[in-house]
Amino acid sequence: MSRTLKDYFFLSLKGIAMGAADVIPGVSGGTIAFITGIYEELLNTINAVNFDALKTLKQKGLKAFWKQINGNFIVALFLGIGISIASLSKLITYLMANQAKLLWAFFFGLIIASIYLVGKKITKWNLSKVIGLLIGTAVAFYITLLPPMENPDALWYIFISGAIAICAMILPGISGSFILLLLGSYELVLTSIKDLKFTIIAVFGAGCIVGLLSFSKLLSWMFKKHHDITIAILTGFLIGSLNKIWPWKLTISNRTNSHGKVVPFMQENILPTDFIGDPQIGLAIVMAVVGLGLILLLEKFSSKS
């Protein structure tokens, strides 16, 4: 695929959007990649990084190798992702601590729009696709109900966390950050990024690479052999994930984080009517509409670029 400098600039912007989504538990960078039209290219590019590419490097040189692995795509996209994660980690943690309801409302609207955009890629529904939708919804919903684990900081566990989380990060509807939250590694990883703890970052990154190279092959196979059913399952993942990012929650239990601060541990969803008199109800609805509109605009823009 021939791209201009302008194309690579907008590709980096999509990477920034993916990175921002991946920082938020409940939101998937894979969803952003999907609705912006780069998802299947991303999977194919990841799969191109293999032993055959190394043979090309040895036999034909760097230029042929770079073309085979779609190197310009990798650099532009992951540059955006890296910039986004590094710059937004502090902001996101602040918003989650101080404006969680509005933040969740914004991303609730984002996911609602994504359900429509992903689901409409299926041209004809039948029983098998409906079953796939229901299975995806049930799996994602079940994941959102799992209680978070305590936070082990052993390097082997951080490696495993990275391998599992990256699979979710490239899967539309399943949030890698939420998986980290369930595994008890979210706070440790985010803090390590902010504080530049290179050992933890390196081990986590190695786990991500292993998981990415392994899981992307399965996803690529599913898209090639069972495209519409795969889309239906992914749409179900999005629907099921709504349970996690519902803005109005009641805290059942708390925990003390690594900084000695008491934060919510177990929460359950409640109706916004239980917050009658809360001035943020109207603002939360506005933020949800903004999130929905933003994704629709992003998809419209991407279809023209």
C-alpha cells in the first residue's frame, strides 16, 4: 500500500487514539483500529514479523525486509501509541480518581457508537452469526464480573500479564487495561510507565511481544476463514463490555493502593435515578453523546481518507 507523508501523519493520529483507549480499563485500542479501517492491516503486519522476514533481511537486505514487514506502518502507528500512553497516563489516572463518572460516560458513548460501526460490517445476519454475537456478549460480560486479583509484582507474573493483556488490546471490545486490572497489574504497569521503571517496562513489553505475535495469527486465520462470524463475536464483545464502563456505580468494598490511598475495589452498577440531585447527571449524558459523536465523526473521516 502506497502512502504519502500526510497518510502516515493521520496513521500516527489513529495510533494516538488507540493508545488513549488502551490506557482506559473497559476500552480497547483494537476497537479504534477496527473503526478507523486499519485493523486487518495491523494483524497482517504483525504476522509479517516472522522467520521468513529474517531470511529476507539476510538474503535481500534491509530495504526488502522493511517492505515485507510494512515497517513504515509499524513506526507511524506505534509512535502514536507510545506518545499517547506516555503523555496520557497521568491525565487518565487523575480523571479516574477525580472525574470517574464523566470519564466512564464519555467512553460509554464511544462504545455504543462502536457497536453500531462494527456490527454494520456484517451484510447479512443468520443464526450462526446471532449465536456468535450472543457468545461474544456472554464472554465479555462474564469477564467484567470477575473480581480483581491482588497485585503481585513478581517479574514472571508481569510477563504473563503483558502476554495476556496485549491479546485483549488488539481485540475489539475487550480492554487490555481491564484485563490488567483483573490480573492486579494495572496500577503497577501504569505507575512504572509514569516513573520510567525500565525493568518492569521491559519485562511487560517482552510479554506483550510474545502474546502479540502468537495471538495475531489466530485472529488473522479467523478473519480469513470465518470473517462475518468473527465480526459478530467482536460485536458481542463490545456489547458485553458495556457492563464495565457503565458510569453510575456503587462501591461495595475498597482497597489500599501502593501509595497508601483508599480506592474502590468492588463496585456494582446502579441506575442514575439513585443520583437524583447530582449535578453531574446531565453532564455525564452530554459526555456520552460527545463520545458517541466523536467516534461517528472519526469513522466518517476515516472512510474519506
